[in-house]
Amino acid sequence: MLENLLNKLIVVLRRNKYLFAWKVADIPGIDPEVISHKLSVCQGAKSVSQKQRKLGEERRKTTIEETEKLMQAGFIQEA
């Protein structure tokens, strides 16, 4: 029974795979009214510096590449 349900789910997902965004570039122009993230910070709050974390070389490169993709797609911007 569970296997049959799983197979049906897989068929539905494969039939509708065009509905899913696989890359940031697949969904350009999403209206910020649909979803956005903002940090609400009090005007008088003191900033706190966290200890800098070191990433491995591969993770650092990947982080930079993904950030650039998000900026190019217009999902994030430098404040």
C-alpha cells in the first residue's frame, strides 16, 4: 500500500516537474509582496560583532558564487 502511494507520488512529481524552480534564475521577478525577509532592529540598539568564522576554501567559493547568483536574480541586495 505504502509503496503504491509512493509510486503514485513519484509519477505526479515527474509529470509536474516544470512547476518547480531548480535554480534562482528559474524564478526571476518575484514580487517582494509575495515573500520578503526584513530585520526589525530598534534604532538605538547597539550592534554586536560576532566572532568571524572561517570556511574552507571550497565552501567559501561556493558561498560567493551563490550570493552572486542571488544578487543577479534580484533576490537580495546589499544594504
